[in-house]
Amino acid sequence: MAIYHFQAQVIKRSVGKSSVAAAAYRAGEKIVDEKTGLTHNYANKSGVAHSEIYLPNNAPKEYKDRKTLWNAVEDKEKRKDSQLAKEVMVALPKELTLEQNVKLIEEFVKDAFVSKGMIADANIHIDNPENPHCHILLTTRHVNESGFGLKAREWNSPINLCYQRKLWEELGNNQLAKEGHAPTLCQASLKDRGIEREPQIHLGRNALGMAEKGDIGSIGKVLEYFDISR
């Protein structure tokens, strides 16, 4: 049964994060960070089933290239505490095929983010068939043909997040129903739905392997990253 899982986080330089490193890992690619000279090589990473960058109409076409895009982000951000990117991660309905999930992600990304002016770098991971999911890295600045401009503070509105969460539920259920499956996605909490059971934790294959071995200490930081599935 498809479950609802939607998590948002910020990629912050202040805690040692890099948007280039984040993009390389999620896409399973080798990318050089031109600001630091570091090479982030995840070309041998398995499980990346589909990667695509979605641009607003007014963005430079060269930003379709992952290296160019995220190095431009790093170059624009001068502060030590810069918020480099935002990330939304969603669980994909495992009842759907890869092609069907690609269509679902494309519709969601274009409606929720690209139509507002964001550039979205979407990467579908199926390293665990029971846990297909998509990482969506998002830019934080207005963009035009010349490149990035001012920070888009209006994108931080809680109203936008509520809209995105609801939209994912609606589009996911529409796609499930279209393909002959029960529309089971619901953003409401188990408590709000009157369901008395413990929420499930949505983890990747590596974290699940650590949990099965009883290595709770090792998965502590992983658990901090993930939401509780609702």
C-alpha cells in the first residue's frame, strides 16, 4: 500500500553542507566544486533510477547541466551561513512503475516549484524496491536569463509548504487511481485519522541494514534526518 511521506529540509553552508556535493550524491554523479576544488564522486552509487533538472522558462538553458547549475549556486552565495538549496523528499507509490512515477514527479515538480520560478533537480532512487523515493533539490533565488538574482523570501511561506504537501497527496492519488490502484495517500497524521498504531519510519536500504543488525547508535543521525511517515 502506498504511504504518504513528505519531508522538507534546507541545505546550509553553516553546517558544512555543499549544494554541489548534495547534487552529486543524489544524482550518482562526479562533480567538481569549483569554489573549493573538491571532487564529489558518487558515480558508483547504485539505485539512482532517473535524474532530471526542470527549469523555468526564463532560466539560462545551461543550467540543465548539473555541474553548471550548482556551481552557479555556490558562486552566488557569499555568506558563511548561506542557505544554498532546499530539498523536498517524497516517498513514491511502489504500486506504480518507474515510468509512471517519473510522470508523477514531473507533474508535481512543475506545478509546485517550477511554476513559481524555482529550478528543481529531481532524482528518483530505487535502491530498495520497498522504498522508492525522490529527492528534489530546489534553488532559493529568483532567476533570469543572466543567472541568479535576489533571494525569493516569499517561497518560505508556510502556506506554500501546506500547498505542496496537499498537492502531492492529490496528484499521487490521481495517478494511483488512473493506474487502477487504491488512492491511499493521506497527509493527515495517524492520530487525526483515528488510526491507533505506531507510525512507520521511512528509511533507505543502508539505514534499514544497520537497524536489522541492532546498530542503533549508527542510525541515530539518520533518524534525525527523516520524518515519521504519516
